[in-house]
Amino acid sequence: LMAMLDEAGFTSVVATDCDQTYERYLRPGDRLHQSATIESVSEEKSTALGAGHFITTRSDYHDQHGDLVGSMRFRILKFRPKPKPDPEAPARPPRPRPSLTQDNAFWFEGARQRQLLIQRCASCGLLRHPPRPMCSACRSLGWDTVEASGRGHLHSFVVNHHPRAPAFDYPLVVALVDLEEGTRLVSNLVDVEPAEVKVGMPLEVSFVRFGDDLTLPQFRPA
Ligand SMILES: [Zn+2]
């Protein structure tokens, strides 16, 4: 039966369920005999794994007196594996896109134009990041932006090894960067070996494109 299904292209197998019934405990010295029966073979079914046939077999175990001591019903799916993904298709998903809101859209639009912007309170002039609607000092809702010099230093960092998201290169240096204007942002470091990264090292912005619609400020040693 298995060879027939293999020949028909149903070459993969997965166990689906198993029921066991015990009639009595076994004792040392029992001599058991097993007999197997194919109980059923289903029509071809489509499953998430691929099209295939469910095969139910029953194994009966008898003792030396011919009495049934236990049986097992075992069901497998013999299926035709789905074709592998097209090797020409892009090997990795794109870098995740930011969730744009009316508060942060200006910042990502600035990055797309290779400008590192900082939000500034229109009333008291306090700089703030990440973008938000209200000034924490004077509660003004008015704001504009200034363009950062792009210079700063490394406040802290982690070197990420696991878990690996396929859109990123590893090891991935995730950095907290203090800009010389005084605000702090989360970014990645580029053009540096993870072992060379030191807290306090001077950094400068480097705009990196991730496809047509996303450019992000990253930082490299200055
Ligand atoms: Zn303010």
C-alpha cells in the first residue's frame, strides 16, 4: 500500500492520531503476537500539508492463549508535498515598515529626504524625541522641527544574536544614540564590528535605504 501511494506521488507521511486499548497488564513470560489490518483508506483529501489519503491501521496483540491483550488504531496521512517556493522569489522579507501616525510621520518623511529631524516646542523651544503631540515642559501643542547635525555619541547598545528576524543582518547592533542637540534615539550601528563598539564612542548619522519607500538614519563611528 505504501509503495503504491509513493508511486502515485504521495511520498510524504505524517502521523495524525493514535488510540490504544489495553485489555490486561502484561506479565513476564507472556508471548505476544501482533497482527495488523488496514482498516480504511480515505478518498483523496486536501489538507494544509497537501493532498493525500488518510490510512487507518489496527494492530492487535494476542497472548499465547490467543486472547487479545491490547490493540492500537493508528492513523497517518500520506500526502503529496506542496511544491517548494520559487527559488527566484526574494529570499528575505523586507525590513518592517514603521507604523506611521500623524505625530511621527514628519520624522520618517525627513529621513526619506536624508534629514535627521528633531521635534521642537514652538512655545518654549524644548527639543523632544520620540515625536509626540504635547511639550512635557509647557504643555504646548505647537511644534516645529530642527535638523540635527547628525553627530552624537553612543549612550548604550546591545548586540542582538537571537532570535533572528529574517529582514535583518546579524549580529545586529541596536544602539541608543545621544545626539549633540540633546535628544536620544534608538537606531542601529553600521560600518563597525560589534567587538569594536564602545559606550561613549562618537558617531555620525548614515542614511540607509531599505527599498523605495524607506530610508532610516543609522549611525557609524565618526
Ligand atoms: Zn514647551
